[in-house]
Amino acid sequence: MNIREYVEAVCLGAKKASSEIALADTALKNKVISCFARELKAKSAYIISENAADVAAARERGTAEAMCDRLTLTEARIDGIVAALLKLTELPDPVGSGTVTKRPNGMEIKKLSVPLGAVGVIYEARPNVSADIAGLCLKSGNAAVLRGGKEALRSNMAIVSCAKKALRECGLPEETVSLIEMTDREGAAVMMEQRGVLDVLIPRGGKGLIQNVVANSKVPVIETGAGNCHLYVHSDADLEKAVSVTVNAKNSRPSVCNAIETLLVNEAVAEKFLPLVKEALGETELRGCEKTRAVIECGAATEDDFEREYNDYILAIKVVSSLGEAVEHINHYSTGHSEAIITESRSAAEYFTGRIDSSCVYVNASTRFTDGGEFGLGAEVGISTQKLHARGPMGLEALTTTKYVINGDGQVR
């Protein structure tokens, strides 16, 4: 079987399975997810072993250490995945909720929430995404076709095998969760052609991956965002707070999409703040504008630096003259993901939140909170940066659409 035939068969299997999982009641869906979580915990040693092989191969290829961290699974991280899955079982079922209206002619119109159907997701080297998406799709009554990067193939296969075992145990088709195990680019291209089989395609990863899917997919796409995120330190900021938030937003896990890539500093506090934050950021490479380099020693920031998602211990810095200049810079360079302001001024905060055109806007908090789990959604399929259907962390509700059911008694028009 060639790649095209293989991918088409997997997608068709998911389409068929989607009609069964769509009709599963809440108790059955929760049972599958609980069995999946239990199986992941039971097989954690095996999953970690398979993941170690993926990480070793990535290091041999010269993959940056920050990206290797993104790829790595530990016992604690698997426990986190398990906890996120079990959290999903506690959340309300998004399927079947809705409203009922009665028309003057006696017709009753029900607006119901229903699953999207067969959901394809193309993503990169984060194996935890496989479990998150599988769990979210199961709870929302969707079938999932997963296509991760080659860097995490062994890890993804181990995780998806646990989901399939749970489905079999609960009497549901194992095709409800499938992994494209051929990671050639052709496989992704074939997925993009499955209009009428896949109901939606969601890319999750870097700018290149997302743009490729958006530009070439024949399947409807929900665009998730690369994370060129910003933090602005206003003239009245509490500088101790600003340092703490900056370090967390950049250094706690620089390889993820909600880490900041550019720090904007109001010129009124630059001379005091920049030396403090440079010391606190430690070995992080700083690239600053001319005004920044007049205060601290660092590399020169270019236009490319302000446009990049580093996914590494690198931070661009620009000194700005005003709140308005900061907002203008962010809206020009941002990917629409997450932005933050540190300020003690309510009016400055309102100006910032009202004018920043991104899915998540923070006041005095780290952008690292842009996450389905942190938002109480259990997990996320991705962070949508578009404005139609879903925006921000995509949880259970984002994986549903609307169906109208109309009950009449012979009415004609």
C-alpha cells in the first residue's frame, strides 16, 4: 500500500467511526477516556522508553535543546497528561446542549450542539498533544486522525496504542483515534485533500507548518497560531513584578508557543528595568534596539528578530516612547496569539486590552497561562488565532458545531 492509499484508508476509517462516537452517551465517552488514562499510566515505562529513543535521535540530528525538552516525556509529564484526561471526564458534555424556541406557527426549533465529525490534526514534536487531542475528540464525540512529526513517531505510536486499547475495551471502533504512521510530507499533503472525508483540519505547530496547511488544504481549516508573543512594561509598572513575569514568560519553557519572543520597555523605566531583567534572565541571549544597547550590553536586534518565533533562549528587546507605540508594534508583528502589559494604571490596561488584536491579552500576568488546562478547559487542540468559529485555546466546545432540529405538525410555507 502506498502513502496515498494508506492515508486515505485511515481517513475513511475515521469518517466511519465518527458516526458511532457521535452517538455515544456521556457515560460511555467518560469510560473510554478513563480507560485511556489508566492505560497510559500502566504503560508509562514503555512510553518513556520509546520517547527516549525519539529524543536521542533528535539530539543526533542536532535539534536544539529547547526543542528536545518540548519532545521529552517524563513520569511527571505523563502524570500531567493522565490528570488532564481525567479532568475531561469531570467537564460537562458539550454535545446535545442548546436552546428551544417556539414559532408563531407552532413549530418547535431546537438549536443543538453536535460533533464536528472526523477531525484531522497535523502537528510537530510534542507527543503530549496526541493524548490531549484524542481525549478532547472523544469527549466531544469526534473521531481523530493524528499526524505528528517524525521526531515523536515512536512516542505517538505508544500513546495512540493506549487510546485504541481503551476503545476496544469499551466496544467502540478503534479507528475513532488513528495515527498517520508514515511521516513523509506526502502524507500530510494527502490529508489536506480529504475534503468530504475529514470535516476539519487543524494545524498545530510553527509558522511554516500552519501557513502550508492554510494555503494548500482543500479541507476546511481552523488556523492555530505560531507564537510571536509580546510583553510590554509600562512607565508605571511595578518593576519587581515586571522582572518576575518576564522571566517566567520567556524562560520557564521557551520552546512553547505561549512564551514571549519580544520585550517592549517604556523609555521612562528602561534605564532602571533593563539591567534588572538582564541579570534575572541569566544566559538568555538578548538582542536589543539601539536605545536598549545604550543601557545594557547585548546583540543588535534586526527587523527579522521582531518577526521571529525563536522557540529558544533568545529575546528581542525594544525601548518604546509610549503605550501607543507599544500597541502599534505588537499589532504589526504579532501572530495574534498572546500579549501582556505590566502596569499599575487601570486606564493603560484598558487602552492595551481594547486595542491589541490578539486572542489572549494579559494584564500583570504571564502569557504562559494561554493553555487549555490553565483556562479550565481540561486540555486544548490548539490556540486558534483566527476569528471564525473558535478563538484562543480550543477546548471541548470548539470541537462542536450547530444542528437545528425542527418539530412540526404539518406546517407548510
